[in-house]
Amino acid sequence: MTDPAHPASSQHPGHLAKGQRAMRAIAAFEAVKGIAALAAGIGLLSFVHHDIRHLALELIGHVGLSPYAKYPAVLLHYADMLHDANVRLLILGALAYVAIRLGEAWGLWYDRPWAQWLGAISGAIYVPFELRHLLDHPTIISALVLFGNVAIVVFLALRVWRQRQAQRHARD
């Protein structure tokens, strides 16, 4: 049985179309982002009743760095920010992010249009920030991140557009 809304279903079950393989790669990437956010959330949970600045200072001292050096100072800055923030609220935010990423990954894996919309929109939100970061700190990594994200957004947006065009032609 074939489903015209899902192009891969009309092929031999063992073979995926090129677009479907790309979709599954994007889904796997989104799942990895969700799992990484889950790990970060679990890590945040371990800091709920601790003095984060003190832990950061111990870490900096343990590796023999000066707290006044560039990167240790950045770590202390973010430790101060985290200490001032409501850690429980950050954990809830991380869990919401995990749910969105894993839900999107599932939807992309099974070629759901809503997941393609979600992926295109959520990816597009990051583009201005990534572009700004690239302009402020031009590195190969920044360029690759921006290029990869734009490629994913364009791929998903084109896929949604093509599916809508196919539905429109099927109705005519």
C-alpha cells in the first residue's frame, strides 16, 4: 500500500529516496540535539543546591588556570549568571527544548509535514544569531554551522512547498 503524502512509501521498503535519507539524517541530528540538551538539563539538576561560582573556581584552580585569564573569566561570568538565574526554571526550559527536539526528530523520521514546518521555522530562528556570530567571530566552524543550518532550513522549506504543490495539483 502506498501513501502519496509520503514519497518513500511507494518504493521498495528497503530503499529510501535521496530526500528521505536526508530527512532521516536531519531527524537523527535533531535527536542528538535533544539528547545533548537532556544531558545538560540533568547536569543542571545536579547544581540545584550548590554554589556554582565556588565549583567553577575549584575547577579553574584544579587545572592550574588563573581566574583572571580570558576563558576562566568567561566561565566565572556564566557561573554568576547561572547562580542568579532560577535553576529550576532553566531545567523546565531544557525539558521543553528536549521535548520539542525529540518530537521534531520523530516527526521528521516519519516524514510528517508538521515536523518539516517546525524544523524549518525553528532552524530559521537561529540564522540571524549565527550570522551575527560569524560576522563578530569569523571562523570556519561558525561558517559551517551557519551554512549547515541554512541548508537544512532551505531543504525543509522546499520539501513543504513541494508537498503543498503536489497536493494542490492532485486536487485540480
